[in-house]
Amino acid sequence: MRRKPIKIVITGLLFLVIFLGEIALTFSYEQESSSNYIGPGSVPLSFKLSNSISNIQGIEHFDSMVVSFMENNDIVGASVAVTRHGRLVYTKGYGFSDQELADPVIPRNLFRIASVSKLITAVAIMKLVEDEKLKVDQPVFGPNGILNQEQYRTYSDQRFEQITLYQLLNHTAGWNGKKGDPVLNSLEVAKELGVAAPATMDHILTYTLEHPLDYAPGTTYSYSNLGYCILGRVIEEVTGMRYEDYVQFAILHPLGIYDMHIGKSFYDERLSNEVRYYELEDNALVWSYNGSGDKVPPEYGGNNVELLGAAGGWVASAPELAKLMVAIDGFDSRPDILSRSTIDFMTNTRRHTQKLIGWRGGDGYGTWWRTGTLTGTTALIMRHADETNWVVLLNTTNEHRKRIHNELSRVMFSALRSVNEWPNYDLFNYTDDQSLALH
């Protein structure tokens, strides 16, 4: 009678060994390329920070300029982070994360970062290139393509076989975005295909391959969310992992970034520390992307955020996004996750600035920027040649959404110039014992 429990324990251990072995096989590539991985159980950096930490003498004018910008543009809530020479020197929330509940924005609040997500995807693709799992000139479709399964082998235009990773990365794959991007019109895609909504990425690809390209690949720039969603599928095909899982495992977690995720579409699906989004330009309801027949606010159900994924689906806090920036800025003050040659390839402004990889633009003098706009959210990140990087995330879109990034950058330039001296500590190292961090 006493041997039975021992047998059960041994059997249980055997199943555990088998289970762990399956995990090891699943993640064999990631173990190979991410030996410095730290488990996601670690406390996110942003959870250790508070607004009061950045109540610093000499920064008051910076604060007042941000507040004035918000008041002039009816911004409900904002989160700002600034790094200098690889150190996080400032991070603070302004306004409300949820105006109805009067909850203030604090550093840990997550925001949708919209098309800043494309920079994350570009970094993941280039990491795979560095690991010799991909080549930038590799074809995506056709018999020799990365996506060469039977479901992707029927297309209306033979030029699909000419599309390369590089063309997806720099928006020259051949689609005219002015005709409408299928990942932003997934309800219509489902209707045209005669399938039940919500449309999946497989549906989007089927729809895309049924329609001819607008341009020969590599000839014409046309901004495309679709192209970056396809890059997300490429990552899944090459790694055998979900896109989000791979990015977290191979890029974010090794950098100590534990609270960035693909977001959800509806209000009641928000993460616990995610802000509420506000669309002030137009309060008209729209049809829900999921085919329910319900009319919903455009910021909550008008778009399928999960489908946007690699092109616009990430949520992040300002401090953790700043931590990613210092790992891809090309400066020696903090180790980068990509090589200098790869970063140069992504940001070489001798090419047209619209063809940068991941980044939205550059000025030829060491300034790179990435914008993001989705109904209810605005994001802007910028890297400067003097080793200053900054992040601004807003939970609001308004009637000025087409020029909001220009206005925001002007305010930030002025606000940064108003600071004579930044603190010499590094909030990336902040702990509950302030004496250990502020050195």
C-alpha cells in the first residue's frame, strides 16, 4: 500500500520531464539566440517608478510646457520618458489614465503605441537576419518564398513572387495604401470572402493574394500596415512561435522589458494597468470588427488590435519603451541588441527617409523618429545625435490628429532645451531603496 504513492510520484515526475522536454524542443532556437534571457516573473521596471521621483528642481518649466500642450489640445492623459547617454533620467505621467474614475497617469500605465509597433517588428526581423535565419533579399511568396505553403500558392499576380523582406520593411512591396488597407478593413474582407467575422490573418492573406498588386515590387513607396502584418507571419513561420511570444522571448525579456504585450480591442479587455482611450474628433459609432452587428466607439471595437499586431497592436509603458530605444540607438553608452552595421542599415538616411526600416523618418543629422496613431491613441518617440531619446504616449486623438506629431515634437524640443542639467542617476536601475539607484 505504501508503494502506490511513490509510483504516482515517479509517474508524475516522468510526465514533467516529458513536458519540459517538449518545451525545450519548442524553444530550441530561442535558447540558442537568447542565452541572456531572464524569466518574465521579474517585476517590470515601470512598476518600481512613480511620478514623484521625477519632481526634480530645474525641470519645472519642462512640466509646464507638457501640461500647456495637453490643455491646448484637449489631451486627457500622457506619459513621458527621457533618456540621456543610455540612462533613464525622467519619467512622469500627466492627466488621467481614466478621466471618469479620476485615475492619474503614472509610469506603469500601458498605452497603445500604434505604428511604433512597426519598429519592434523591424528589430525582430533584423535580429533573425543577424542570426542567419533570414536574408533581407529573401522572397516572401512563391515556390522559393518563406510563405510557400499551399494556402499561399494561389495568387492573381505573378509579381507576388518578387516581393522580398526588404520591400515589406520599407513599404515598397507593391500595394497602394490609398485604396484601403485590408487589416484596417477586416470586416469588409470577411464579407467579400463570405466568411464569418472576425477575419483572421489567413483571411487577410487570401484576400490580398486574390487581388493584383498596384505597383511592381521595389518601385514605389506606399505606407502599408499589411506589409508589416505579413512580416509578423514571417516571424511565426521561421521561429515556430507566435509573433508576440517570439518578440518577448528574443527581444524584450533579454533587455529586462516584461510589460509589453499585444493589446486587445474592447474596453472590458484592457490590461489592469492600461489607460482608457478617448476619441474627441468624432463621436460617431461604427460597426464592430467582430461581425456582432453592434455599433461601437471607434476606439473600442472599430479596429481589430490583435490583427494589427506586428503593424500596430503593441501596448507599452513609456519607461519600458525608452528601455527598448536605448538598445537600438547605436550609441556606445549602453549595449545594443543589434549590431552597429544592422542599425546603420536600418537608419541610413542616404536612402529616402520614407524608406527607413522600422523608423518613420530621419533628418540626416542623427535624429530618427517613429510616429504612431490609432483612434484614441497617439505615440511619438525620437532619438537625437546628442544621445537624448524620448517617448511621449497620449491616450487621446482629436481634430488635430494629422498634425499632432509635428506640434508635439516642437513642444518637446522647446521643453528639452529648457532643462539646463539632467540628473546624473539612472532610473533604469531604480529599486525600492532609493539610495541604491540614485547614484
